[in-house]
Amino acid sequence: MKTPTVRQLQRIEKKRKKMAALLEITKLNDKDREAKALALKQAVEELKMNVSNDQSGSNSDSSSKSPSRKRPCIRTIEDNALEQIDSKPLTNENEGSEEQNSVTNKKPRLSGEEYLKLKQELRERKQRLMSIPRFRLKNVGENASIDNIKGDDRIPIFLSDVQHLLMYSLLGHHSPYLPARWCSLEKYNKVSHTSVLVVEGLSLFHFMAYESMFSNITTHMSNRLEVVTPAAYGGSVVEELAAVPLTGTQSQRLIRINWLVTEFGSLEAALQSTGDLVKLLRTVFPMRPGQTSADEKSSSGAKIHEELPITDKFPRTQLLLSPWQLVEENYPLPLKGELAKKYKEYILTKDTYLEATPRSPMFGLDCEMCRTTTGLLELTRISVVDERMNIIYETLVKPDNRITDYLTRYSGITRELLEGVTTTLFDVQQALMKILPPDAILIGHSLNSDLHSLKMMHPYIIDTSVIYNITGDRYRKTKLQTLAREFLNERIQEGRRGHCPAEDSRASLKLAQLKLANSVDFGDSVLTGQRDMEILKMGAEKRKSLKTVDTFELRNYATSIFNHVTKDKKSAAIIGTEEVMNEYSRYLKNSSLSIMDDKNFEASDQVRLVVAENNKNAVKRASNVLMEHAFTLCHVRISEEQLMDENIEKTFKAVNKWVRKIWQHTALHGLGCVVFSGQNNAANGACFLDLKTDITVLTP
């Protein structure tokens, strides 16, 4: 059995809460029944007393009355009592007199104009609620919240998560990525527009240390989260926001294949994507640079081709799962907060790692597990194979707890097989730490389950259940048995004696090698389907004019966020100084977008470029034009000089004024977002966002 994913655990938690709520309702119903039964008992006793009094009072006249008068039965008394109880609500002795309770509990009777007026008010209220967008954080977002979680316990989100929200607020379900992992935005189509202020140079530390100076953030932005930004690993904030990968298979920092030349972004930036992914992993795992870093290896396309093994057509590091994907796929990670408590017994496969390169060795790994008295699956067998398909490590393992179910049909483990086995989980962990090199890439099918059984964490993972997809649905995974049959023409896992871990690890490694020998989109129906649909949508002449570009170069391109935003006839504006605008322009070159500078911009143009003299002027121009566009991005850059002790307060006051200005000019139901980019190789960044629910009166 596989370890439950984060989503499955969330669903289980929701079911528990529902059951708890149902239990509380049941208890309240029981109390009502008890109160009703007590009232019935009292009413019955009162009626009995009245009957007995009537009988004693009528004894004197018994001689003149007819002897056939019947005595009322108990059943009749109870029926009368029930009628009395049902005719008036149960009262509490502490709430006052019976008369007051009967008056307060009486339902008002409406008729005629009064009824129609109330009905109309309710209808209008419902329409108002239907037209108001709502934003809330989910568990992942709550865990990154600055207000709710202390520093050591926070689990930050990624800047790509923020990018997903921005696109969803504009495109809804047509967005290539959804922010469902960490937040929920209801009625996205009612969001009037989206405005973003990026403050490059400020970090979470600055906000926490000088929170009182950012009054406009604390007043207007109720959602404040810690974010792992590219500055933490020496990357580019512009690239992280502007470049949108074409598929969810790879990291948000990884630029993927696209056959439409008109959709391409910057090649220069794309060639650095693999290095950025490795740098991002450095923020999670202890890592030291190797003799030749990933940056150096990705400095030019030609050099990367020279460094590739003969069998590979593109760098194997492009298939690595990013930290965002590792979290999404329920891989154990050495993060802070609740995850640190959850994985406190887990260890790293190495004390320190080297940066992965296109020549880093790959190892296939597979484990078999049995259920023990803990109710969980524990390791009972492991196999590791190298790229030549040689078994370099294989052993049976004695679990720490008594086995209750051998799961022989799947694991192949029997009681007889484990007799005399003394190898423990600790022995296996120590062996793997010695065998695996510091830049090893582990390959497996849903390898998260195997790492959980090993209670180990590793940075470089290629998961064949992610890089292969024949269902056409990114969230529906294909069995390893099916992939081996379809792509390797091999039949595995067909015996009645259970799975063979060596066979499974070889199959996973062969699938990864097969993909590397072809292309990134090989075996991925989601990728190929998207590409084919885009080509079919093009006219015949445009299809003929498609340029023939080296597949390696194509693989490294990404679409621009502005391409996505403007698809639905929406316009966007980018505002910043000349230095900042030059960086954004790299993601607008070779694009089919109608781009125009501020002076020549017309309503028919899609992207408006506004070059400002300085940061103050950039914010002023942004506040003037943001009501005219669906998406407005204002990017200001704070220098190190501005953060010196003698200037820091002046700088923070200026930033606070900029936030106020942008928020004042944001329309009702607009989404406002402020991003602190973090500091290079230092503190994380922060994201502040909220929907505007009240109208700001502008002062001169």
C-alpha cells in the first residue's frame, strides 16, 4: 500500500471534522429528547393529579351521577400531555416567565407586501454574494502564514505558487496552473483586475523587524506569507514571475518544450533553468558546489551538448522533481514547521550533496513492504541497480515491529522468506549512505512510498509516474506494469508470487533512459496533446512558416505570463525603470503579442510598457494606468545603499506610501499583491495579498 498523499490526508481530516460535527448535533438532539421526555413526565404527573382531584371532588355527587362514568386511562393522559408540549416550545427556567418565552418564540407571520418585500431582499442579498469574489488560505497557505505560525514552524510557499494565483485570478480554470495547493479563490470571474507591486531588495526580515513602518500592508493585506524567492538561491525574480512552464511535469523554474516559435520566450534565460533548479534544491538540502557547477555547465547550449552522455539527447537534470513537486507528490523533505515534526525520525542519504549535472549517475530503486502492528507499512526488501542494470545492493529486512499482513500478493514476502533475517532498517540506511555518491539521481515509480519506508530523504528524484503519462490527465498516473508493456515491450509483475524489486527498479531505470534517448515530451500524452492542439489551431500558411529549430533549444523555452493573460482579449501593463524593463522585455521578444510603449499605446494593444525615471515615478504611473488593464505589474528595485542604517527608515516609509498609492487606485473587488523579493543568498521573501472589499476615497 502507498503512503497517503497530502490531499488524501486532507480529505480524511475533513471527514473527521464532519463526523465530529455530526456527533455534536446528535448530542444536542439527545438533550432535546431528554428535555422533552422530562417535560412529558411532568405533564403526565400534573394531569394525574388533576384527574385524582376531579375524582375526589365528585365523590359527594356520586349518588346522583350515573355509575357508568369511565376513568381516563394513562394513554389518554400522555396524549393530552404531548399535545400541550407540542403546542408550545420548551422553555428554560433561567430565561424568564412562560409568557415571555411564548412571545419571543412565536414565529412572525408574514403575508402580502411584507412577505414579498422580505423575499426580494433575500434575492438581492443572494445576488450580491454571488457577485463577490472570496479568497481564503488552505492548510499549506496557513502553514506559511506570518501571523499564524512562528518562524521555526513556518513552511514557506514558492514564488511560482503566487504566479499560479495571479494567472488564475485572470484566467480561472483556463489557467495552465491552479493555486489549489495553497489557497482558494472563489468567483474568480468577479475579480475586477489584478495589481502586483514587486519590491526587489526587501525581505521577510525587514517586514518582521520594522512591521510598524509598513502600516498600509498590515491594514489592507490580511494574508501575509513567507515565500521562497529566487533571491534565496541566486536566481532571477523577473524570470520566476514572467516565465511560465508549459506543463506541470517539471518544476516551475524549469523551461519546457514548445514547438510554436511565436510562443517562445528568452533562450538566454532558458539555458540557465536547469542550474536554477539545482540552486533551488540547495535551499532545502545541505549542498556544496562541485568541481563544475550546474551554472557553468549551462552557460551555453553548445557546451551542454558537449557535456551530455552519448546516450542522452538532453540533460537528465531536466527530469528532476522540483521542491514544489516533491511536496506535491508527498516526498519527505527536510523543511521546517509541521513537516519537520512529521519527519523527525528520517535521515538524509548524505550529510552533504554535490550539485547534480547532466553526467550525475542514476540508480534505480524499489522497496517492498509489509504491514505491521503499527498499522503502517514497514520495509522488508530493497533493491538498487546501476545504469548498467547491475544489482549493487539487495537485501531482505527485518522490520522493527511484528508483521500482521505479509501482503505476499504484492510484496512477494512470506514468513519463511524472512526466517533468520537479521538486517534492520538502520543497517540499510547506513549501507545506502555509503553506496550512493553525493550527486546520485534516484529513479523509481512513485518513489515517495519507498523513501517513506526507508525513512530517508534525497534531493535528486526522477519519478517515472510523473515523467510518463498515457492517460491524458496529469493527475491520473499509469502503473509501472503498463508503462513497461507499452514502452519497453516487457511483461513484469505478472507472477502470483508478488513483485520483484530488482525487476521493478530495472524497469523504472530503463524508462528514464528511454526518455533521455528521445525527448522531454516522449511518453507524455499531456505534453504532445497540448503541442498538437496548438499546431492544429494555426492556419495552413502559419503552419508552413514554422521554423525548424534545434530540439534542444526548443526544449528550453517558456511562454510568458503575458501571453497567457492576454489570450482572453485582456490587456496588461508593466511599469519599471529602464533597467527593470530590459529584463522583462526578454520575455516579450519573438512574441505574437501586440506590445507598445506608453506614449503610443492604444486600446487595441495587448501589453503596455511604461519606462519610469525612478521608483517613485514608476509607482505613480502604475497607479494612473492600473484601472485600464486586467493585469498591472509594477516592479521597483531597492539598492543596498537605500538599506543602510542612515537611509533605511526613509526607504521603508517610501515603500509604505507606494503600497498605499497602489491600493487606493485598486478597484472594488480587485486583487492586490505585494511581493518582497528577499535578499540574495539570505533571508526569504514575503507575499502580502488581499481582495479589496471597500471603496477608498482618494484625497488630493
